[in-house]
Amino acid sequence: MPAFDLPLPELERHRPDLEEPADFDAFWRDTLKAAGETDPLVSVRPVETGLRLTRTWDMTFRGFGGDPVRAWFSRPAGAGGPGELPPAGISPSPHLLWQPGEPLPTVVEFAGYGRGRGLPHERLTWVNAGYAHLLMDNRGQGDQYGCGGDTPDPHAAAPGGPGPAVRGLLAPEAYHYRRLITDAVRAVAAVRALPCVDPQRTVAVGNSQGGGLALAVAGLVPDLTAVLVTAPLLCGIWRALDLTDAGPYGEIAAYLAVHRGAEAAACRTLSYVEGVSFARRARAPAHFGVGLRDTVCPPSGVYAAFNRYAELTGTDPRKEIHAYPFNGHEGGEAVQVRRQLDWLREVLDEAGDAGRGSR
């Protein structure tokens, strides 16, 4: 696929006007307030994975509406776990991000569109890098890619199409992404409730839909430590509908092709989950990645979020973006991950130095 969006110099200046609903902040404040009326954690059970260097727990937390949401929580073996002490004979290592028995910085990861949490040994990068790692299941998804999911969506009966992108599309209160974004925020609260993680060092990570969720978390959780997103979905939504029929945006276009006259209602609903709006409210250091030939999540939406990041917060957080001119939705793949690992270590080191300097 040749490059189809704006040329890179224009992308780097792309700051489109944004029509936000007047009650955007109130909508999310009320949504999260209702979700936060109960304790987030339900259960944390150890599971056997066959991995000697990683410990994993099957975690359930309360998401939107108090619904149980599943997740995998993992830590490096020997670093302890929820309510447990490290094994005897483990010596501290200056080369690790953690010391045995000490709270760990934690990466909360969100999966892509149509994926569930899969199997616990599928995603090991962050735990192998020395972080605690939470991988949230996507409610009502998991049937398109990977190894499935374990979280139903009991609120999926609102008018809309069968795909997650169009469930409840005609009303923001009923929209699938209102529930999924709430789950994502609650995942952060849940992992912070564990005694073996450092709640002051919590990071949101995701690609595609997962990137859109991580960006939403950055806009809704003011004390997030960092956010790392690649090809985030839900950014520049209406422009994306004009550019591509691929992926989730194509589902929305197909729905509106049948339900003629529903555009205004759909536009209103989507304005409450627009990633650029969340980016404007974010404060944490941010790392972006984008393939310039991406027809699933067009690069103009990614740059719109990046260029307007933190503009409403009165802050100037560290941020950077890496573009891959000849790549599509796969972006930089392992090259991008290595950049993320190096960048996040620097951010955490800087945060640690700042914390020690303030004492």
C-alpha cells in the first residue's frame, strides 16, 4: 500500500480543529465515579504456566458496572507476588529494575481489536524486562485473533452492529468503548491495589485498539507515570472514516451505509471516545509509533494526538514519536519495542532521580 495520508512534513504540523462535546469531562467524571464505588479487586489466583522465570496470576477485577474483567498479572520469578515473600536464597541484583520483595514498576497493557487476553505465556516482553505486567482482557472480544478471551460484555444489547466498534453506536451511554475505556482505567486501579507493585510507577501500553485505550487512560488517570502507544485506534476518527474502509473504521462505515441518517448520532457518540481529546488532557511522558502506510489507523490521527498532547494541562511532558515510512499497521514491530524499552527505562530513571532530589 503506498503512502495515502498527508506527507510527513504536514503530519508533523497536523493540529486539526476538534469539536468536543461540552460535557466531555462531566461524562467521563460521572462514568468513572460510578465505576469507582466498589473496590477494584475480586480475586488473584496463581496459575501454572510452565515458565520457570515468570510467575503469573489469573486476576479478576471490577470494571464498568461492577462487571468482572479478567487479566493476567505476571512478575519475574523471585520478585514475589500478591501477598507472598520472595523465595529464600534470592540475592538483590543491581542490573534489575526490582529488588526481591520490593514493589515493582508496573506495565498495564491493553490488547488489540478483536483480541482477548489469550494465554499467559503469549506476552513476555515487559516481564522479561523486569516489570510487573498486567494484560487486560477485552470484554466482549477475543474471537478474531490470538487465543481468545474470557470476559463477556453483558451490556451489548444496545442498537448497533455485531462488531465491537458499532455496539451501541447511536448513544454514548450505550457505546462499547465507554465500557472498555472504563475497564482500562479500573485495570490501573486494580493493579495498584496489589501489595507487590509500586503505585507511583504505573505505565500504560498498547498497540492499535490497545494504544487507543492506553491514550484514554493517560487522559483520565492524572498520575500515570508514562504512556507508550503505537498506531492508536480512535484518533482522528471522523477523518479516518473518510480515508479508509479497513478494520474497525470499516465496520462503522458499513453500519452507516445501511443506517442512513444515523451519522449525526454516531458522530456525537464517537466524540466522547476521540483519542485526541484524551491526549489533550494527558500529563504523563508519552512515546508514540506510527507506520506512514497504515490504512487501519491512518497516521494523521496519530499525529493529531501527538501534536495536541497535554495542551490542556499546562504541562510540557517529555514526548517523542517514531515514524516508519514504508510500514503499515505493523509499524516498527521489534524495532519499536526496543525503542520503547530504552525510553521507558530513561523515564523511570529520571523520575527516580527527581524523587530522590525532592527528599
